[in-house]
Amino acid sequence: MAQLSPDTLARPAQALPFWLSLGTLPIAVAGLTWGGLWVLALPAYCWILFPALDAALGLNKDNADPDTPDDQLRVYTLLTLIWVPIQLATLAATLWYLPQSAMTGWEKAGMVFGMGVMAGTIGLNYAHELLHQKPKIERLAADLLLASVLHSHFRSEHMRVHHLYVGTPRDTVTARYNEGFHRFFPRVLIGQRRSAFASETAMLARRNLPWWHRTNPFWRYWAFQAAFLALAVALGGPEGLLIFAAQALIAQWQLELVNYVEHYGLTRRHLGEGRYEHALPRHSWNAAHRATNWLLINLQRHSDHHYKPDRRFPLLQNYEKDEAPQLPFGYPVMTSLAMIPPLWKRAMNPRVRAWRKQFYPDISDWKPYNKAKNPMPKGAPPRA
């Protein structure tokens, strides 16, 4: 394991592999232009190519100097910002072209599925990176990406709930031990929205303001989402609206598959009276698979992200197994396993049990943790 200096990190060649996500653009254009099997190329690019590269290239455990200043990271920041117009332009072209195209029904369905995979795998991941940053332009870019898949509430839920209460009963998206994804997904789709609204309402109430006050970010969320819905109708009519809604749902499914994997079965110790230990690297699954970390801009270094949430993606640190639990494969393989609960549980439940023995050998009764029955964290906003 090596440490990369700021000068090394700033070299364009060092950043270039992360730009592989832009390979989805010509693939999307090919699908729209030629149809046929090309409409399946987007999910194949994300789900097949990068796991194959992982198998060939192995793990990357090198860490960048975490004190590298932002001015040495401009080429990385440019990637996340340039993705926004690329995704939105591709979405607009799809909404306009598909309803009037001569594609067959299965070709259209395949293209919409691929667009959802692209928006969920890359777009929502980039939105996650952008919403954690301080510059307003980056947070606005995150809002646009989230609204383009009708998932704007994620910003409030992620910042006001998930990062504060991960691994506790208050966090909706911490997947419970032995909870299959097909039970997790509807629970999270509904619970996240309620939780996000409740957290913003509670914050306004602390300032003696009603939920409908103009500073509630949900007004912005609703406005952006309404604008995208109107654009879908303007470009593609009723079919355009259906295409937009379908790609949004697929993108949300992709995001929640990742959420499911990131914290499955990992809980923080309850210290009594609604108090919990601080979130540590051990409370997120870590993965060092090289190629998938290129595609997902180091999202798999999730243990460090929760330790330092505003750390930009090229600076996220890798952790070894003595500090954080390790996934056996990268996210594309793990999310595929999550869709088949028996295979998922066979792969992951023994790892959760080993994690418990490693970090919490003194806890003998895990039933309250398994079912999220421990007390709510002290001072947490209501679930709604």
C-alpha cells in the first residue's frame, strides 16, 4: 500500500480512470441510433465490464494524502460537474426520440432500463458526492441530478438522518440483519420520504416555523421535480412521461441496492438511554476493488466516507479488515447477489456474525439489533 502525494494525485493520468463513466454516453447514443442488442449495452457496461476488470486488475489499497488541497483536485471535481449536463442532455434526447422512433417495444424497454441504470449507478452516485460539498454550484448540481429521477428528498434524508444515525433504529437505510432486499426496498422507498420530511419539519419547528415556511427545502425539491415532469410531457407527451417515471424508478432501485449493501447488518452499540457509540469505519462495508471504484468514484471506500463525510472522493481512504469489514466482491456483483436473498444471506450472514465476534464479543443478545428494536437515539427527529 502506497500513499499518493498531492502532486501525484493532481496529474491528469492519475484521474483519467475515473473518467471511464463517460463511456456510457457513446453507448447510450449507439442504443438510440441502432437499437437491437445495443440497448442492453448500458447495463452490460456497468454490471459486466467492470466486475471483469476487477477480476483482472485486483484490489487497489493505495491512499492519497488526505490533506491534499482542493486546488490539486480540480480535474476530479470537473468530472462530477461535467456529468450533470451530459446526463440531462441524454435524458432529454431519450424523452424526445423514443416516443417517435420505430423501435420495437422491447427495444424501447431495454433503452429505458439502461438509462435508469446509468442514472442510478453513476448519476445518483455523483449527486451523492456533490451534495456533500460546500460550493453552492455543486449542491445545485446535486439537486438537479436528484430531481431528474424524482429522488430529491435524498439530500435531506442523507445529510440530516443517515449520516447522524447510521447503524441505529432511526436510520431507515441501514439494512437489518437477515432482511432481504425485496422487503428492504419498499420499506425504504416509503420510509425515506417520510423520514426526510419529518427531519426538515423538526428543524423548522426548533426555529418556531411551520412546515410550509419558504425555507423548507422541499419547496425546491417539488419545484425541480415538477419541472422535470413538465419537460418529459413537453418532449415526449404521455409516453415521454411514462419513460421518465420508469427510468426514475430504475435509478432509485439501483441506489437502494447500493444502500442495502453498504451497511447490511452493521449496527452501532447501544450505550443505554438512547445513547449510541460514534459512527466508526467498522459500521460500513469496505471494498477495494479497483475498477468498480473507478466507475463509482471510490464509493466503495464507504467506511472512510462515514468517518469524514465531506472528504472528496479521490482522498477517501481504504481500510483493512482490522478496522472495517470487507466485501468479497465489488458492488456490481454484490448488488446482483442482493437480488437473490438466499445467495445473499449465504454470502453475507456469516460475515456479519464474524464482524460481531470481532468488534462486539461481549454482546450476547442481538435480537434488538436485528429487528431495530433498541431505543431511538436521544434527540433524533421523529420518523413521521
